[in-house]
Amino acid sequence: MRINTRVRSASRIPLLQAAKTSAAVALGWTLSQLLLETQQLPVFAAIAALLVVQPNINQTLGRAVERSLGVIGGVIIAYGVGVFFGQSSWVVLLAIVFCIMLAWALRLAPSSASQIPISAMLLLTISTATAEYARDRIVETMIGAAAALLVNALIVPPVLLAPAHEAVVRLAYEVADTLDRIVDALRFPQKASQIEEMMIKVRLLRPMLAKADQALKQAEESLTLNPRHAVNRRLLDVDEELFVRLTSLVARTIGMTRSLRDHYDHSLHLEPTVLAITVELSRAAHDLRLLAEQVDHPGAQQVSLSLEPPTLTAPLTIATPHPQHWILIGSLMEDLRRVREEIKGA
């Protein structure tokens, strides 16, 4: 039997994140001692600041609300238990179990669900559960959470635009490469292994699409409540607009590759219509790279995609294909039309 455990992580958290957490703990600790006239060490403030600091302000605010509600719930339960049943060992244990089951019954978020029993346990074991003590611990927690929010807002809130931008642009270039591979397969006879290799490569577009989608969501979240929101919003909008187009293009290119694999024939390159289709697919790949280049370098001079004849504006002369080819040719023509519409934003 193999025990799956990790003591060390493959990568460190950013040094800035560790510094912000340390600053938040120190600020929460100091403010609690200054504002609350109590001899108790501000443990609740330190815990709140330690757990609330997240990579961006939006996540920090959400965690602050969750932790504060969890502490309030745990303190109220602990105070009630302490008043009516005392603070013996069995009472503390039963209070913890009750808090766990209550969080489960209410379907609370994991952070709130864990905070309720922890707060109840700390309150019942550290000191006498009086009304004043319970009140101070709630205020202390809010001070720690507020300190975390303040530190995260003031010390360079991160903007995760670069990973999202790179993922979207990389996906656009890979879709263009896929169109070029389809062109080569239509122009030159292919072995069965080459067709299968094409299919394997095109399937990789799905995880790339999912990665870009996740990166865009993280970038969006990093801008929420961020002081630099206005400056970076336009750049993210451009990436999101391209991603919407690529979502459809990924489905189209996968479908075209699958149709080519299912209906491939070594005489395909002899069909006159197939040659015309490859010309238009090459133009589509070229225009998609131009579009990705414009997104990748927004300050560069814009290149109009209308410099080349748009696909299918001049009717293609379609000779009667071989009976084995007409299904594939019809499918490629329809997919080509939709690919061009997405690239041109029609």
C-alpha cells in the first residue's frame, strides 16, 4: 500500500504573497491590541489575517466574509454552551461535533464550515466564555479580516492578464497550424499513421481551450475590485473576444479533421474542388494568424483582413466529385464557410 502524502510543494507561493500575509498578521495583531482593552493575545485576529489573505482582492473579500461569519457562528454557539453547560472536556467535544454537523446541515462553504468548530473550541478552551470575551473575539476577527483586505489592496494587487493572453494567443496559433495540417492532408497522399497523428494533435485543442478559459476566468477575478481595473479591462476584453471566436473554431477544426479521417481516400488530391478548398483553408489559417498577431501586439498597425479575397464571395466552381468524395467535400465546404465567418467576425 502506498501512502500519498506531500510535505513539500513542487513550487513556492510568490514571495510577495508571503510578505503580504505577514504584514496582514502584524497589522491585525497590532490594531487589536490598540483597540481592544484586553489582556488576551489577539489570536483570533492573527488567524483571520493569516487565512483571509488571498492572491487577489476579490478572493480576499470573499474569504473575509466566510471567515467572519464562521467565527461569529462559532463564538455564539460556544458562548451558549458555556453559559448553560460549562466548559468541561466532554462539553467542549460535544460542542465541536455539534458545530461540524450544523455546518454540514446548512451546506456551508468549507472555510466557514471549518471556522465554526475551530472558533467554538478556541473560545471554550482558552478562557471563560463570557459575553464580553465573546464580543471581543468577534471584533478581533473582523479587525484581522479588515487588515488582510487593506494590505492586499495596498500592496500591489496582482493582475493575471499575461497568462490569459498567452493561453489565448497560443490557442489561436495552434488552430491555424491545424488548418495547415488539413491543407497538407488534402493536397498530398497521407499514410494511415499520418491521419491518426493529425487526429491526436487536433484533440489537444480541447485541453488548450479549457486552459485558456480557466486563465481568462482567473484574469477576470484578479481585476474585480482591483485599483488597476480600468487600465487593464480593455486588454482583457480583446482576449475574451478572440477566445469566443476560437471556441467555435476549435469545434470546427476538430470536426473537419474527424471527417477527413473517416472519409479519407488517396485520390482526394486529384479532385479539382479539393484544391480550391485547400487554397481557402490556407487563407483562413493566414488570416487567423494575422488576427492573433493584432491581439498579441495591440499597438502595431492594424492589418485589414480584406486585402485577400474573402472565402466564398466569388463562387467556387464545383465539379461533380467522385461518389466516395462528395460527403467529405460537402462537409468541408460548410465547415470552411463557418470558419471564415468566425475569423472575420461576421
